[in-house]
Amino acid sequence: MSARAPSAWGAVRNAVSSVHNLGALLKSASVKYKVILDLLPELRSSALVLCELFEPASAARDDATRAVGAYGLSRAQDLQRLLDATALANDERDDLTGRANVLATDLAAASDLLALLERAAQPVKTSVSLQLIVRETGRLTSGGRGDDIAVRCDAAPPDIDVDIDPYVVGPLLSLVLALARAAGAKELVVRASRTESDARLTVEPAGPNDAGLPTVAVRVLPPIPPAESTAERVAVQIGAVLDRQWPRGVLRFPADSG
């Protein structure tokens, strides 16, 4: 999903999973605290992997990558402080559990944003139907983590073809959905349309006229602070524009690309 070597992203995924596992172990009263203490060296290695991921990004030239890097590095350092606290206290498991779960979610979201930015920097364009993207909205998930949101899909014909990288547009659309949801929309609709000047994917609150549209569940990670600047940057990288007045967001593609 990005220019980074697959093996490097595998290490990142494992590191994020270890933070989720820490939260689960802390929550389980049947797990003796000594077991958790014995795992701390491995968890410290995971925190180091995450610091090494985000630190170079925090010095990047473009604002979006720099913002993701700075946020991710800050949360990875928070993880190191959490591990220090875990080593010292065995009577505050509820507090430590909550902190671990929040950090795991934030670190997963930050690493996803960084992967998307890297992929968008070297897009592989192909002719893709916007209607197909809308119909496949239910597949735009953040993996096994995140919140499920209800999305109605308006893929009315005729087909609208654009030259884009579907492996970028899919996660980008999922990110726009997350931002619209965070702005207060309880149920959203995704529409494909075309004007004289451009082709569009529109995300907006569903209205009464959308009641008959098919509904799918899309799993998205909570939009961390750098999410909006990331969405804007990714759109620019693939030759599109993100217009937003949340909870409405519109991805516009050049008319001559379809």
C-alpha cells in the first residue's frame, strides 16, 4: 500500500497489534501482572519501531506528512511513558487499560495515514468507474479495527470513468467518510456524478430521498487531528481536489480523465 518495503510495514502492524494486546492483557483480571511485566521488553521494542517510523516523517517537507509524523511520534512517545507506568504500578490496571486502547487506535490511524501518503506519492493510474468505487464502498475498511458507519450508495448510471489509482481513492474516500461522520452526520450517502467540468464523488448526510438506496457498513478509524490535511494532500497527489464543508465533502476529478 505504499513505497515502504512490505517487511517494514509488517513490523509496524505487529507493533500496533502489540499495543492492542497490552490493553487486552491489562483488562483481563485473570492475567497475572508478572506476565505483563515479562512482556515489557518486547513492548518497548514495538514502541521503538513506531518512533523510527514517525520520526523521519515529522521532518518531511510537505505539511501533511510532517503533521502525521509529529502526531505519530508524540503518541509513540506516550506509549513509552505508558510502559514506564506499567512497570511501576500494578494497582491501576483500569487506567492503564484505557490509555493503552486509546494509544493503539491512534497509532493505527497514524500509520494508516502515513501509508496512504506514501502510496499517493507514486500513484499507479488506471481507468476506473466511479460507480464501481461507490458500489465497492463496503469494502473500504480499516481492517479489523475502527467503528462501523452506515453508508448509502448512489451509483446511478451512466458509468463515469476516470484515470486514478483505486488503491489510493478507496482509502481516501473512507477517510472522507470518517471526517464527515466526525462532523455529526449519523448516516451518510456516497454519490457518483459528473458535470461539464469534472467528475465527482460526493459524501454527504443522507436525506429522505435516499431511503431506497442500498446501505452498507463501512469500518473507519477515528479521524485523528492530521486526517483532514492528509485527505487534502492525497487528493492533490492524485490530481484531484477535495472540497469540504463538513459534514459534506466532494472529491473532484478532471473532466478529461474520464
